[in-house]
Amino acid sequence: MAHGDPLFLGITGPKGYTVFSPGPLQTVANGVTYQAFAQGYASDQWQITLRLTNGDTLTQDRDTTAADSAADARARLSKVIPADRIEIVTLTAPATVGSSPLPGGPVAYAVRIKGFDSAAAAHTALDTQVVPAGLAGKVLYTAQDGAPSTGPWNIRVISIAPDSPYALKAVHGADLRTPETLRDQVRLSGALLGVNASEAVPIDQAPNSVYLTPEDGRYTGIPEGVVMEGGNLLSTANDGRSALVLGHGAPVADSARIAEISTAVSVSAGGSSHPVTGIDRVPGYVYGCGMPGLRSADPYRNPGAAWRNAPCTTTDDLVAFRPEWGDSTPPAADPSLPVREVVMDGNWTVTDAHTWLGTAIPAGGRVLQAVGQKAVQWLTDHAPKGATLQPSASVTDQNGASVTAGSPDMLVGGGPALMRDGRIYINARENGILTDAYTASNTLAERMPRTMVGIAKDGTVHLVTVDGRNPDSSVGVTMSEAAAVMQWVGDTDALELGNGGDTAMIIKDTLYNTPMNDWGSAPKTGYERKLTNALVLAPR
């Protein structure tokens, strides 16, 4: 990694601005270093984005929804805000480069009031002019949109040498159903450092989930997509999404790779088998889709394919629960469906069976929950008390090869990939980051905090965070800019992990970055969002 080189955008600024400033290279431990980099300067502006006639702040309908909303705003605000300060803004996403490229172009339209020199001025106008006129909106900084920006950016890089005596591993908190801060997860695992890992099911969307604070409940919950820890599959894949593959306790150079993962799990008894369609999640509810037989409220989506952050449901589900989930199983997402639950010991021998959900998970044992007629009937016929079931699971990559055939037994779901074989490679389609029209999504263009993991040609692994949503220190990066960062770091393969307010980096019990949930809010010293899981570095 060329520490003195200009960073990924090659920004040149007015005289007096510090365009590129590398921090000191710090040795964290044997074979582990940390360095921060600052680049760019603030030049974007604060605006108010208005709530449109469709009830949202974005629309794909420029000619009617956006145009009518802009005309209505100009009429209502004509006495206090000049008409030329109210405009329709086009949000554009770049085309993607992957195995199934997506076309770029306009993805959404917004109506904005421009021309504020500070967040405070925009908030004052919102409260004293916009709201009294019968309109609603929120304050936004234009760097968020993904148009060319001068920053600033704050990038933090942990480098793990191939011969480091430490191993990367996936961990969670005390149990899977209860998110915890990164600091607490690093402490609990006895690790040296860590970053946030998988994206999560927002608790305010998932049925029957553990309640957190209102601030965190909007963002976090159980993992979205595949998770494996120590050879134990704790969450099944949203079919074909990208993940980091690791070997438990192995040198990172020997096992780290990035692949698109599929899982297939089943149980059998008496010559009959049935698919286990989920592990450690609320039965009947699949966040992120990507499984046969699912339903989506959106008629444009194929729920059998992965759709990032999209809820899908099913009326026929068989879900396995391990002790890692927590002390007891949850109720079903749809209480109108027939249900059955069987409790098993460590040999998968049924010790109890009943027609209700919500029972203690025995230490070392499993619980199977069935919702829907087919799954319930199979358990009734083939899993009575005393029966022994035979579990089966396969985890394969995009080539159909087994992921667990060799040493790897850690999986951390993320996506999209950012680099593959030394080139920019953003496989948005495989990771469900697309619009209903199957074009590149605004998620690719929006600047936000992001966490990435990359692998260099010599086996060095980099954990990278970019802070965001703070005009004074770091605005965040688009997906393309995130890939450019990892290319600059020197990686040949890279993956995005969680993003937004999830982005966090802990080294030796110290929070190194500044997590931000929203634009325009003051940074909270020491704030950490509760996370579904973490990627940590611990002694082998």
C-alpha cells in the first residue's frame, strides 16, 4: 500500500486546503498495523428535500409526481422562497461491472429547496417556512446524492500481514437475537480488534423480535443472509449474495476469499426428507428474500432472488433453532397459520413435540419450528417423540463447489463484491441491489459510511472503514468510490460489509471512528449502534 500516494479521487483544492493527509502508521500488534487518511475539503451545500405527493421524498415518476410536487411547493412558498430555489433533482446511479451488469442512469427524482449555507439555516427554514405552508421535508447535504464531490473523507485502514499470529473470525454477542455494540462483541470474544460485519433485519420490521431502544430498533436485528461461526451454520443465505469465507484459526492468507454463497439444508427420517428453509429467524418471514416459494408485496420483484433489505414472506416454512439464537424460540410471523414444534437433543432425537411455538432451546440441542400445512404435516408424520432425524447441509459458491470441503468454516455475509481478480467488480444484481425495473439502485450512488474487507495479492487482509454523514470531517463514499478505495489500498478482491450507522472500528477497546445514523445530526461522542455480529481479529 503506497501510503504517500494521493487517494482515490485525486482531489485538488484551493490554496490553504489540506488535500491529502496520511496519519502515522501505528503498530497494533505483531503483523497488525493501523493508519488513517484524510482527503478533500467541504464544498457541497445544505438543502431541504420535500415530501412529495406520493408521501415519500423520492419518486421514479418525474413528469407527474415530481413535477406536481415542485409546482405545489413553489405556489405554497411563493411569498417566502424564490421559485428558482425550488428544483427537481435527478439522482443517478452508475452502471455496474459484474457477472450480470446493470445499466445505470436516472433512478429517482426529488424536489429540493437549495441555497442554505448551514444545516442550522436549513432547519430554521424548514420549521418557520416549509412546515407552516403545509409541507414536510428533511434537511440534506448534497454530498449524499453521489454527484461529484470534493469530500472530505476520513479513511481508516487495518492491515493484517499473512504471517500475523492472529486469525479473523465471525462472532456475535451473548445470543443472536439480541444485537450488541461492537465494543461488547469484541470484549466477549477476547479479540484484539473488530469491525461491524453483516447487515441486519431492522427490528421495527421483523415480527416478534427483541425490542431495543427506538434509536437502534430502526436499524438492527438478526443477520440478513449467511452466517457461519466455527463450522456451525447460524443463518442461511439469501441465495447468491456475496460473503467473506474464512478458516477458523487459520492464517488469513491461507483461507480468506470472497464468494457468492448458496445454502441447502434438510432433515430426513423414515426415508422422507424435508427442506429446512431457515436457521435462527422468525418463521414465515425472510428478510432479503432469495429462497424458493417466497412472496413479496412488490409485484415487480422475483422473491426467489436476493433483494437487499426487502421483506418476503412464506406460508410454508421449517426453521431450525440452535442454542446460539437465545434461550427460547419465537412465535411465528403470521399467527393464523398452523404450527408445530419439536425439541431435539444433541443427537437430533425428538424429546418433545407440540402444536404451539415458543419453547426453551436445550443446551447442545435443536428445535424445529414448522408453519404452514406442508411443513406441519411432515413434522407430524416423521418427527414424533423418540424419532431421530438426520440433518444435511451444503454450502456452495458461485461455481457449485463446496465451501466447507476444506478448512474454511467461517462465513460473514455482505455484498456486493467491490473487486475481483484485481479489477473493479460490483455485482449488484447478485446481491439484490437494484430497482424494480432491474437497473442500478440509488443505494450504489448514495454516499454513506461504509465498512469493507479486502485481500491483497500477497495475502494481506485489510479492514477499512470510511466515516460519513458529517460535512466537517467525512461525507462517506458511493459504492464505486468504495471500490476505488480498496483498489488504492492494494487489494485484488474486496467486499462491502455493513454500512451506514453500522460502520464501526474498535481497536484494543477504543472506538476509532465516529458512527453516524443521520445527516445533519451532531456526532455523539462514543456512540455505537447495536450490531447483529462482528468480524474480529483474535489470537489463533
